[in-house]
Amino acid sequence: MVKARTSAAELVESGHVRINGTREKSPGHAIKIGDVITIALDRTVRVLKVTAFNERRGDAASARVLYEELSEGNQSSRRN
């Protein structure tokens, strides 16, 4: 969602991230498969469900397969 870990930490510390509906204040909070993460970003809210982890950090494309987008406005395929 953001390019740098410091930016991600700032989002958490400023209260823009929820894990399973609870506002998170600690950037080091562990998440697990199945957790739902809500992120408030630049006038949008993204809701993501963690589906897998990668052993190493990767690029944005490899990260996209590790979560399911639950936000209605950001889904690439919508149901009619």
C-alpha cells in the first residue's frame, strides 16, 4: 500500500490502520493469515484479508497475491 516501511509505520502510529476492526498503534504488531486489515489512505479506505505470507520481501506484484481485496471500490472483478 505504501513503498517504504517507515511510511507504513507512520500510518499505523497515526491511527490509520485497523486489524480485525481494532485500531493498531504498534507498527510491529504481528498479523496472521485470515486477519482483515483496514487502511485509510488519501481519501480512500482499503480493506484487505491476509491470505498468505512470503518468506522474503518482494515487489508490489508479488505482494498482491498475498491478500484478497475486500474493499468494494478497489476490486478488479466485481459481481453483478
